[in-house]
Amino acid sequence: MKNFSKKNSKKNKINKFNKFSENKNRIKFVNSSEENNITSNNNSLMRKKNNNKKNEYSQYVSKDKDVNSSKFSRRNSSNKFNSESFNNNNDSFQQVLNKKNLDDWVWGKHSVFAALTSERAINRIWCTAEIFSSEKFYILLKNLKLKGVLIEEVSWNRLSQLTLGAIHQGVALQFAYSKSITLNKLVDLSKVNSKNPILLALDGIKDPHNLGAIVRSAEAFDCKGIIIPQRRSAGLTGTVAKVAAGALEHVNVSRVVNLNRALDELKKNGFIIVGLSEHGKVSISKFNESSPIVLVVGSEDKGISLLAQKKCDFLLKIPLKGKTSSLNASVAAAISLFHLTNK
């Protein structure tokens, strides 16, 4: 009996253990399935999160591409604008180069010194204070100034602007197309073979085209000479000679330091000073004085200066019938010379 009961008890223990192990395995299986479900759920969540992140990233990348493309387009447009402005600047600079003819210019100490000691006519000289006061240039420049050549003391930077950045060494000059003569020589030549010569004095004619046209009219109407001041006047440049169409070769020109003093000197030599002004009281067609005459013509905008008007013995006007209040200086000079030479 005892053995039987022991066997039963052993069987019971074995059965219990088997049941326990089965239950344990079932629990493990359930737990593992649950864990699998959880992990699958977690994996799905992670996939969703990753997908969302990928979508967000793709959206961000697309936005960034749009921004970069817009920046790139802006950059291209700005580069296009900069290139256009650069081209415009180049065009404007090229226009300046084309407008400013430097063919008759010389700069540099040795080149200018050689030009000053030659027989060529000089229109204008620009130099720094150091060059003007130097031992090499002082006497030459002073003598040329007395002969009517305009000499200007300018800064180094201003001279660089005038020569368009050339290596000028502090001095530059512009040649004249023809030489000018002294006022006394002009007076003597004007009285040769003429009892009542007519001279033309120009006050403030700065445009070379106007000066060239006036020279052409003066030669055509047998004017014996032209007087121009050093300052506030165009020089006898190539442009003047071109517009004058050869007339500059046959007209004597005197370039004086001071126009008002020159008018006083002409009065002493028996000339009547006649000024052309819109405020004149006598018509040019009614002026009948028979004597040597100096006709003074001013610029279009300002006319004859007040000091020059005080030097005049008569102020004449050209009567106008239209609505135009004034004439071009070269046209006014031509009309006046026609009346004065055919009275």
C-alpha cells in the first residue's frame, strides 16, 4: 500500500509538474505573442513616424529647393543687373573717351619740356604748383603766359582726371591748331591796306563749334582779326579748325590775358568799341560810324560782361520779329559783320 501510494504521489507530482510546465509554456506563448503584437505595433508606429519624418524632410527639401531656386534666380537677376550696369558704365566711360579727344595732348616732364622749347603753337597748359615753381619750367611757363597761353595750376588728382589716369608727372599741355599773335601786331596788320578795319572781340565764347563758326563768318566778311581772352574762352583746337573749314588759316587771332585791358588798348589805337546786346538802344542796321571798329560779341546765356559793356562806346542790337528772344552767338556775329562791312 505504501508503495502504491508513493507511486501515485509520484505520478501526481509528475502530472502537476507537467501541467505547470504546460501552463508555463502557454504563458510564455501568450507573452511572446503579446510581445510580438507589441513589437509589431511599435514597428508600425516607428514606420509611420519614419514616413512622417521622410515626408517632412521631403517637404523641407522641396521648400529649400524652391528657396534656393528663388535665391538663384534673384542672384541671376542681380548678376544680370550688375552686368547691365557694368556695361552701362563701360558705355558711358567709352562715350567719355570718344568725346574727349586726346590726340593733341602731351603729358610727362620730358615730353612737355620738348614741346615748350619747340615752335609748335600751344593752347593750354595744366601743371601742379611744384612744376610751375621748378627751376626747369618756371621761366618757360612765365614767358608763354605773357604770350597768351593759358596756364592753370591744378592738383595731382585733377590732372589725373583730365588725362584719364595717364602717368602725367604733374604736367600736361594741349597743342593749338595755329599760333596766335600779340595785340599790337594784330592792330598793325589790320591797318594794312584798310582805312577802317573791323576786329572781332569774343567775350565768353566757350563752345569750340561756336568759335569755329564765328571764325568762318569773320573770314567770309573780311574781318581783319579776332581777339579772344585766355580764360572763359575756347582755344584754337582741332575742333575749331574743323568747323572753321579752312578759314582759321586766313584770319589772325590774338589771345590776350585780359579782354578789358585789351579794349582800352584798342581805344588808344583809334578803334570804336561796339557791343552787341539785346538791351542795345541802336539797331545794327542804323549804325553808320565810319572808323576802325571792334565788335564785341558775348556768350548766348550771359552776353557781354558788365565790365566789357562799360568799355563800349555803343551798344547795338539786332531787331527780332519772331518770338525767339535771342540768336546763336555765331549767327549774331555773322549778321552784325554783314551790316558793318556793307554800310
